[in-house]
Amino acid sequence: MSELELVLVLVGLFFMATLFSTVGHGGASGYLAILSLSSFGTMESIWLKQHVWSLNLIVAGLAFIQFKRNGHFNSELALPFVIFSIPMAIIGGYVSLDGEIYDFLLIIFLILAAWRILSIKRIEVGDVNIPSLKVSGPVGGIIGFVSGIIGVGGGIFLTPILLLNSWATPKTAAAAASIFIWITSLSALSGSIISGQVVLEPEKIIMFASVVIMGGYIGSRFGAGNAHEIYIRRSLVGVLIIAASKRIASLIF
């Protein structure tokens, strides 16, 4: 890998961390897109997953701290999704799945979610209805399992579901997504390590972390603080489009 390519990769990771953390996400989909377009794209799927999960832990952790500090975290909303996602994310971390039909369905979900989020009205606190455990539990489990399979933290699924069902405001959804992503990423990474597939390279983690920490801090501080709701929603749409683009690229190339 040339020095120029490495610099471009690090700049891309920084940008993704900044954008994704604005909406409480760890950035896995963005990191996968950047790494897949570089020489790192020749690495095995498990290598990419484990390194992306590691970066997710850093950025989602920073996002959770910022959104919680600003009073946007609702444990009653977030914890059921988180608890049920843990075992399923571990199981998903064991699974290796490559299928065009699966990618196609995922692309449709992400694009439709982005379109719907653009069209929803402003969500006020009084409009929010927290789902019951019999609803949030299975949803959290499914998101955890799918996230473990494809190597993301689950925010690209959880946040749209929370907003489209009026289960949270954009910033409350971001806070819930950040802790969900952190726990899911840790569970999925643990699952892959328990299965004996340990391919983490500490020097790569340190190099990547040096830029995503900066991006994660800047993005989450802005998102949790002064960012207007419409900006959060538009940023989320951008995040979903990036995630969809990554899956489209995987089908074409």
C-alpha cells in the first residue's frame, strides 16, 4: 500500500467516524466501504469484520458518552433492545453468509428507510410511544443476529425502526443506538474470537483508532449538543445511503 493510499484511507475513516457519530452510530458500514475500496479490501471478511467492530467500540462509546451527558439516553427504551441483541449477535458472529438475495433485500430496506425518514414529520417528545418488551425483545434479537452476520453494530437497522415507529426522537434514538451498537459490536467480536477466528492486528487498530477517535468526538459532540433535529435526520439518511452503497458495490464488484 502506498503512502498516498494510506492517507486517503485514514481521511475516509475520519470522515465516516464524524458523520456516523453525529447520529450515535459507530460507523461500521462506512469503515467497511472505505477499507473495501482500498488494498485492505483483499483481506478476508473476518479480518474486516473484527477490525470494524473494534473501531465501532471506540466511536459508539464516545457517542454514548456525549448523548448521555446531554440527557438524551432513555434506559427504558434502549435496554430491552440491547439485552436481547447480545446472545443473537454472538451467534451471528459465528455465521459466514454471502448471498446476492440477502444483499438485495438489505439494500431495499436501507433505501426505503432513508426515503421514509426524509418524509416523516418532526417527532416531539409527546408523540413518542416506547414499545412493550414483547415487541422490543424480538426486534433487538433479530437486529443483533443480522448485525453479527454482516459485521456492523446494528445502528443502521435500529435507528430507522425507532424513528419510523415513533418510538423515539432523533437524539433519543441516537443515544439508544450508540449503546446498542457498542454492546452488539462487543458481542459479535467476542463470538468470532470464541470461534477461534482471531485475526486482529494491533498496529492496524492503533493506526485506524488515531483518526476515528478524533472524528467520533467531533461528530458526537455536535450531534448530542447543538445539532437540530432536521440535521440529525438528514445525517441519518446519508448514513443509510452509504450503507446501501456498500452493499451495492459488493454485488457489482
